Amino acid sequence: MTSSRRALLSGFLAMPLVPLAGATAFGQEAPLLPLTRACADGDEPTPAREAGPFFKPNSPLKQDLYLEAPRGERITVAGYVLDDRCRPIPRSLVEIWQADENGEYDRQGFRLRGHQFADEQGRWWFNSVVPALYPGRTRHFHFRVQRPGGDVLTTQLFFPGEPGNVRDRIFDETLLMTISPAGDGQFARFDFVV
């Protein structure tokens, strides 16, 4: 039996922040780690990517975007906002915008656009739909992330196994989400390090 997105999200929210487990238990400061999407592997910073032509400022505060595209395949996208020592950054701004189930962006309003603030453990999540492909691009989400008082990271997250990934000039494999199938859609995970 496949778990639901809600069950996978509940498991994510109940999970302790593993990279800190050993260091904080003994009162030691976490070691400085290179900036990576998972704050654990590789030595490259979380890559920035262009916002694209469809960014609109002042998105509404909301997490449930799927209601605006009821025919789309549901997906929950979740993760942490962390610093370069893998410590959570509470109250970080996380903003998303995306194409709909037909590959179109809302240019008039704020359909499939929203923002939120990470919780006290640095966790964030959006309930949305899988964006459709559109000419010239592989499947992706757009994100802006900003720690309180910090610079804005503008980037894009990609789906693994997409044939268009190799042809998309903006694609970067370090921006691949980890995807798990769920009984009612998909659950995607990505940790931003800012």
C-alpha cells in the first residue's frame, strides 16, 4: 500500500533534523559544511537560476495551491531552509510560482503562486500540482528563498528522469528534487542552503 502525501508530509514534519543530531547533543557547534542542496554532499553552493519572464511580486501567503488547478496531478513539495552549518533558519521566506497542468502561467492573477515563512525548525511545504511541460523547458518549479535580513536566492527545482532535462539550458542536476510516489500524487523533497 502506498502512503498518501499527507502521511509523507506528517512523517517529514515529525522527523528530527538529522545533520544536527550528533553535534547539538553534546553541546558542540556543528562543523562548517560546504553549501549544497542537502547540506551534506558535494562542494558547490546551492545554484541560483533566473526568475524567468513569469515572476510577479507580492504573491499571497498560502501553502495550498492545488485548489487552483483541480485537474492537475497533486504533489507536495517540502524541505528545510538551512545555513552553511546545516542549522535551520526559522522564518525564512519561501516563494513558489509555476506552470499549470496545461503548461501555462497565470499572468493576470496569482494562480499557482504563493509564499510562506519556514517554521521554527526551518521547514516549509507547498501542496500543488505537477507543472506540465511547455515549449523549450523541462518540468520545473520556480523558487525564491530569503533568510531574515539576507540576500534572495532565486532558483528552479527540477524533476528527476525527465527527458527534457538534458536539453534545458537552465537545468542543473544539483537542483533535482527527491520524489516519492504517493497514493494520491507525489511527495518531493529539497533543502535550500542559504
